[in-house]
Amino acid sequence: MDSMTLNKPVQAAVTQPVKMSARDVKVFYGAKRALHGVNVDLYQNEVLAMIGPSGCGKSTFLRTLNRMNDTIDICRVEGKILLDGQDIYDPRLDVVQLRARVGMVFQKPNPFPKSIYENVIYGPKLHGLATRKDEFDAIVETSLKRAGLWNEVKDRLHEPGTGLSGGQQQRLCIARAVAVSPEVILMDEPCSALDPIATAHIEELIDELRESFTIAIVTHNMQQAARVSQRTAFFHLGDLVEVGDTEEIFTNPRDERTQGYITGRYG
Amino acid sequence: MSVTLTVAVLLFLSLAGFWLGRNRAVAVAGGRIANLHSVPTYYGTYMALWAGLPALVLILAWMALRGTVMDWMVLSAMSPEQLEAWARVMLAPAELEALLPTIADGASALTQTHRQLLLINIGNLAAGQALYVNPGVIDAITPAAGHLSQLRGLADWTLFGAVMALAGGTLAFTWSKIGPEFRARNNVERIVTALLVLCSTIAVLTTVGIVLSLLFESIRFFTKVPVTEFLFGLQWSPQTAIRADQVGSSGAFGAVPLFTGTLLIATIAMIVAAPVGLMSAIYLSEYAPKRVRGLVKPILEILAGVPTVVYGFFAILTVAPFIRDLGAFFGIPISSQSALAAGVVMGVMIVPFVSSLADDVINAVPQSLRDGSYGLGATKSETIRQVVMPAALPGIVGAMLLAVSRAIGETMIVVMAAGLQASLTLNPLASVTTVTVQIKSILVGDQEFDSAKTLSVFALGLVLFLVTLALNVIALRIVQKYREKYD
Amino acid sequence: MTEIAEPMQTAAPVSLHTGNAATKRLKARYAAERRFRLYGILAIVFACSMLVILLSTLLKEGTSAFFQTEVKLAVTIDAGTIDPQGTGNPAEWDRGAFQTLVSDALYKEFPEVTGRLEKRDVRGLISPVAGVRLGQMLDKDPSLVGQTIEVWLPASDGINQIVKGGIDRDLPELQRPINDQQLAWFDSLEQRGDVRSAFNTTFFTASDSNYPELAGLLGAAVGTLLTMLVTLAISLPIGVAAAVYLEEFAPKNRFTEIIEVNINNLAAVPSIVFGLLGLAVFLNFFGMPRSAPLVGGLVLGLLVLPTIIIASRAALKAVPPSIREAALGMGASKLQAVMHHVLPLAMPGIMTGTIIGMAHAVGETAPLLMIGMNAFVTSAPDSLLASSSVLPVQIFIWADKPERGFVELTSAAILVLLAFLILMNGAAIWLRKKFERRW
């Protein structure tokens, strides 16, 4: 149990229940191992930031949390990931249902080539969350409001989503994810393609969303991690080096690799 | 002196030019190659190109015009008496009567058809094949045949002389230009570049050739049959009578039944090809395991490579009888040349075309869109139907338009499996005819060159060309726009 | 370290997405998923089974054409019959008389036959053109004149088809070309061991004929070969030169843009329109001969030109710019860089495209019909200007003929054509594999 003690997840000060937990998760691409056994817990209504140099496996780990890696043929996952105590890699668990509960926002804004309205109701329609027009209208309004986009687009809901600016597109994608009423939202470097103003907008948004959702966010940007998250996990070369309260990680890292990264010696 | 021999001698001269040029360059350099502007080979190439190319152009031009010029010379040398003697044997009484008053004008009095017949007679006789000539006219045309043989010999020798003079002249001229300062390489490269430009304009010339030839003959047709009748007329029976006094001599040239027939068969083909091609492309690119894809793709490629004449045979041998028997089983009479059989087989032919185009289009849809949909908990088919397909729609539309254009222009399947009778119907179980079938059936076999019937073919060809061109231009534009969107 | 241990297995709270309604809905969604997938599989199965049906039909119909039923007859070569003038010169022989010799030999086999109608029926056992085969034998060995020789001669089309099963011998008498009496005679021949099934060499050594037992592919194959030579000679140099210019030299301006658009559109012009072009320009304007491989080759050359240009441009584009820069850096002119370095590297790609274009041309039929290459040619063409046919046109002609024997010949000819095409495409794939380069 050596690796486990090394990766010892630190119980945070928060007293929220555990929403998701990873136990000795290993990911292989063909014969190559990309993750060497990750243990981490994700608490309800917290924002967990994952940082680390490129290729450290943080995005790979994020994608295992709602089984997006299934779409890659050569990818294989070992270990256990529990959502409310249920193993999400259990063959009896349905991947479609899982992704409805664990939504995802991607690095590059990827609105569908449809209207803003259609983009938002895409998920609810699939999962049968509403049937009547007024129900859909309500979902669109609340979702866009929560994504802070409502005021900007309420007069042009039926124009294509691809016509929005980059930051607006990303907020549309967040609204799209929120509309499904997931329990967890995964965000894969959601601001990397955006300018600073749009980034600030989204960071604010993430903080607000924390009240209703559990959020895991991968970011390249350490300041961002410091600003939006309660806890931070540092990945390096496929290992989860350490995880703990964000403040502590940034002020008093226990591992020298973390120290090296956050002080900018490499990364 | 045959043309082949002339070309051979020219080739030899050109090679000699290469050798001369190279040696000359070495000589003027005084043995020090470094004094030369270019390496000696370029001097040789320079002379070889100049010796060969102008003379080659001369030969081609002469070959292109030789027949027409000689025919004209032979005919204009014939006396009215000879012509009359020939016409009395070969022409029908009514035609003869029409000809006689103007025969003093010589060969120009003959109609084009008759002129061609006469030329064929003369040509056969000159070639020593009196066997194929009506014995009654041999005396009348023997002088003309002799004239033709004489002209041929003379023309070949003239050509030989002209080619030798031209090649010799250019050799002498280029020889005199060679000196150490002469920029042989630049000159050669200029010539080669000009040749490259010429080659790339051949494609344009082909299009121009197509447009002009179709247009000229169509205009001749439209002087006989009004455009409006052709485009909007409801009856097509191009049989013109042999004699002017026969019933129904004028024929009917309303092409609407051909257009509807073409569209009917193309529609049936698309009803088969669009879903099958699209679904197989979707399955192959989104679902199929690698092994299945590796197996099915070559099969589709084989289907795409099967010549259309084979599909035509397949239609008459297997599909048409099958459909007819099926109809008989349910008590429905189905023509053995039904539009359905031709359309279905054409659809099978187009399936690989649609599927390979659709495959390209589907693969161009970015993975991020699929991920976005999966991330929201969509199943694969929901993602394909609601995200990938709408995103790929312009490309798919373009692919379908290209396929329609293919179906409209396809000839052999319909020639073999569809009918000849132009009927104005949209019943897929009936026999219809198409534009391409009519073009083929009118042109194959005996033709009279200036009859409305033969000329109508070019009008049909023009319509076919314009419609497929329009479809292609639109489709390529749509596809290109689509590509740019996701690049 | 309690938090490391398995988290407590609390019962999952029933949420929006795990409730009964959601589960039920999920079932329906997965059913839709399976249906959609099934449509895809059905589409593939449809396409593949069409190919299987096509090929198996052709194989079933066509393989029998490679065999021919022959009957052994003792033919007396009577000098007086075949050489009425007594010159002894084979050129002066009465060619029609050979068939008489064959008929006489048949009557001898069945001495009981005397009536005129019965005699006609007996003759119906043997090909009406078997005499031609006999004549060819005697041409080779004139010393046989005057002797009685045992020869294997082709059976008539009707007999041939009955032996091969193309026509069911149990059909009512009126529905088959061979009547009961003829069947009985034939069976007696068979019992005497005078019937055999031999490899149909005629199919590969003869040209077109009105009689299926005498028809062969040689003329059409030679026609195809000559036509393809012209096509290759036209389209390869012009296509490569055009591609080199457009890819390497052409400035980006209106003129080259027109050329490019034009080439793309030309590639999709219906092939029959190229036939009309050939008819109007090559035949009517330039007065070239009808049915000639030269004209056919010219038309097909223009037809495949866009394909070759497009493939060559792709091959040139795949050569990395570093190669050009290296050559230019050494002081080579642009033309030298292209000719010495870029073009040789692009050659495998160009050849692959050319072979695929040629395979397309080999199967092309419609434009050749327009320029009269459906001539009835009984001997192989000997020049580019001779009347000629080509394989696909031969298939078209035979497909139109009513005799049962031509059905199997058509299928066999298609098999030969497909074999050609598979060979060509195989060569293209092999080339692509062999020279495939990753930069």
C-alpha cells in the first residue's frame, strides 16, 4: 500500500459528504501507462482544481470521471471510481445515465451548429426532463441565467450558437451542461481559449455554480486554481503528487515537486 | 512518303540537333566548359526542341486539315456530267429530280449526306476496294478516285518537303546562335514552361470544344425545330421519314418525356443510393470496428470500379426479371424494361459514390462536437442524428447533388435496361426512356448528318451538359464552403 | 487512515437521472440506438450482397463459356468438292464447301436418315460454321486433302447449351431449340464416345462472330490494348505537365483559377458528352475514321485527363517543400528542382492515379459507342486506324444478342474484363504500398 500512503488524500476542513472518489485509478493507452494509480475524493459542493505540467495526466484523469475515455479505442482504465458509492465502471451502470449525472465542459467552446435555444434544450430533450414548450422555455431561461448569459442573448435565442463570441460560446456550453441538472460538472481547461475578461467572467460563474454542483476543473493557470478552488490536486508524470486545501498547497506544499511547479521552476 | 516515316525522320533530325548543339557548344567554348553560360546538354536540348517542335505542329495541323482540303479539291474537280452519272445510279428518283436543275453548279449542289456518300465511293475506289462500290458508278468516279490517289501522294511528299525545310531552317538558325554567352538553359526552360502552360490549357480547350461543338450543332437543330417546342413539347418521336411525302415526315421533338424519364430513373436511383450510401458511411465511420471497415471499404471500392456496362447486363439478366416476376406474383404487370429495374441498379452503382463522399464529409465534422454531445449523456445515434448530421448537412447535400448529376449522365445502365419508347409517365413500373438513351439510340447505327433527328442529339447533349455542370458547380461550391468552415 | 478505506456503500439517492421514469426512458433510447445501428448494418449488407449476387451470377453464367461441346466426326476431305477448279491453291478453295463436307460426315454417322427435313435436323447437331474450323485445319496442313480424317468439331449452340444445362432438356419439345429426335441422335453419339467438352480456345483466339460457338474476345482485347495505348500516350504526359505547371509554377491569378475550376468540373461531365465531342470534333471536323482506336484513345484520353491531373497534383503536393528548398539552395533553377527532385518523388503517386484513371477508361463504353466503336469486327485490328471494338463494347454487343450462347459469352467476357480491372487496381494498390512514404 505504498503508493496509497504517498497519495494520501488529505481530509479537507469542509465537512461535506464525499460525492466521487477515485481508488488506485490507472489508465493505459495501448501499452503505455498514463496514470499510475490515483486516489482522490471529491466532496459535495466544492471546487477541486487539478494542476500540473502538460502531459501529467490531469485531463486524462478528468475524462475517466465520466468515462469520456470510452470513445478512445485503445484506452483502458483500472481501479475504481465511485459516484455516490457506486462504481461507475461497473458494467451494470449505464454510461449515458452517468454522463447525465456527471456533465462536462471542454477546453474549446463547442456549441452545436444549432440555435442558442436548441443548444440548451439538447440535453433536457434527450433525457426527457421536459415535454412542454413552456417547460423548455423555463429550462432555457434558468440555465442561461445561471451561466450569466441570459441578458446578452435573451433577444436572439434562435440565432446560431456558433455566432457568439468565444467567451459567450463557453458560457453557452456551461448553460448546456447545467440544463441537464447534473450532480457533478467536469471542466477541462474551460478558459484556455478565452481572453482575460471572458476568463474572469467564467471564474465568477464557477464560484456561483458551486452552490448547486460539485465541480472538478483542470487548469493550466495556477492563479485560476487559487482563485476558484477550495482544494487543489497536483499531478506530475502520471502521479497524483499531493492534494489538499488550495491555500495550503500554494503556501506550504509538502512535496518538493509541487514546490518546484508552483514557484515556476518547471512546468 | 507516309506520315509515320516523316515523323521518324523528324525525330532523327531532332536527335541530330541535340548532338550538333552539344558539340557546337563544346567547340565554341574551346574545350573549357566553364566558359559556357550553361552546360552543353542545354545547348543540345535547345537545338533539338527547335528542330522538332515547329515541324511537329506543322504535321499535326496538316493531318487535321488534310482530309477536308483534299475532299474539297476532288469534288470541285468533278464535272457536272460525272456527278449526274453518279447521281442517276445512287439517288432515289425524288432526290435526283431535286438535284438535276442545279447540277451545273458542281458538287456544291449535293446535300451533305449525298456528298458524304460520294466521297465514301471515291475513297473506296481509290483504296482499291471496288468491291464496295456500285459497279454502275465506277466509270463516273474513276477519274476522281485517280485524282484523290494522286493528291494523297503529292500531299505526303509536300508535307515531307515542308517538314524537312522547316526543321533544317531552325537547325541552321539555332546553330548560328550558339556561343559562350548564349543563355541556353534559360531559353530551354522558357520553351518547357510554355509547353507546360499549353498542357494545362488542354483541359480548358476540351471544355471549349464540348461547348462549341454542342452549341453549333444545337443551333443548327434549333433552326429546324423551335427551342420552345424542344424544351416544352410533350411528344418525342424523332423518326423522320425517308421521303418527303411520307406521313409524319416531320417527327416530333418535344423532349419533356425524356426529361421526366431521366428524372424518374434518377429519383429511383437516389431513393436506393441516398439511404444506403449514407447509412453505410455512418456505420463505417462511427460504428464499425477496424476489421469490418478494412473488409467493407475494398468491397465498396470494387462496386465503384465495376464498369457500367456490367451493371447494365446485371440489370437485364437478374434484376429486371426478378422485379417482373415479383410483380407477376402479386398480380401487377411490370414492364421488363421498367424504370424501377434501371433505377435500382443505377442506385447500386451510385451507393459507393455516395458513401465515399459522405464518409469524407462526416469525418470532417470535428470530434469536439461529438464529445460535447457525449458529455451531455447522448447515445451514439442521438449524437449522429442530432449533432453530426446537422453539422455535416451542407456537405451531405453537396454529395447528393454530385450523385444526382452522376445518375442523370449515366448511359449504359439505362441504354441496356430502360426502354426506347418516350412516354410521359411517372409510373416506376412502366417503361420510360432517358436523354442518354435517346442520344445513344439515335447516333448508333446509320446516320444522316444534317437531319433534325441526328442534330437533336446535340441539343439533348447540350441540355445534359448544362444541367450536370450546374449541379456540379453548385455542389462543389457547397462542399468547399463546408470544408472551409471546419478547417 | 479510515478515509482511504472503501467509502461507505450508502444507497445511492434516487436523483433526476436514476429514477424509474429515467430508467424506462433509457430503455427506449437504447432501443432506438440498436435500430439505428441495425440500419447501418443493413445498408452494408445490402451493398455487399449486391456485389456477391453480381459476381456469383456472372460466375454461374460465365464459367461454362470457357468450355465447348465438341463432336468427333470422320470427315472425308473430297478434293473435288472443296477445290472445284482443281488449282490446289488454298486461296482458291470454295470456303462454303467445307460445311458440306461436315454435313456429309454427319449423314454417314446416321445412315438411316434420308428425308430432307430429317437431314436438316441432323445438321442442327453441329455448328453451322464448323466448316470454318475445318478450313483452318486444312490451311495449316493442305496435305490432308483427299484423306478421311477424324476431327473434333463444335456442336451447335442448342446442343452446347443443353449439355451445359443452359437449356433444360426436360422442357416441352416446342420450347427448346433441339427436338426429341435430335436429342436421341446426340445421345447415341455420346454413347459412342464421340462427344467431349473441351477448353474453349476459340474464345481467346477468335474475334466477333454471329455464331456464339465461333465468337471470341481477341479482336476486342487487341482493340482495347491499342485504344489504351493512345489514351496513355495522350493523358499521361499532358496530365503530368499540367499538374506540374499548376502545382509548381502557376501564379495565383484569374487564369489559373479558371483552369482549376474547369478541371474539377470536367471530371464530372457525363462520359457520353465526351463521345459527342469526339463525334463532332474528331470525326466530323477533322475527318478521322470512325471506329478507330486512335479516335477512341483520344476521347478516353481527354476523359481521364482530369483524373490524372488531380491525382498528380495531390502527389506533387505531398512532396515536402524542404526538398524544393534544398535543391534551390544548391543553385538549381526552379525547373531543375522540379524535374530532378520533386517529380521523381511524386512519381509513385502519379502512377497510382494514372492506373486508376486507366482502369476507369478500360470499362468506359458510352463515349466509344458515339464514335462507332461498336463495329462488327471479325479480325483483330492491325493499326490505330483500323475498325475496331473494345472489351466493354463487345460485352454490350453480345448482351444484345438473342442466342442463349451469347449470355454465357457475355458473362465470360465480363469476367475477363473484371480480371483485367482487378489486376490494374491491384497493381495500383501494390505501387501505393511499396512506395508509400511518410515525410
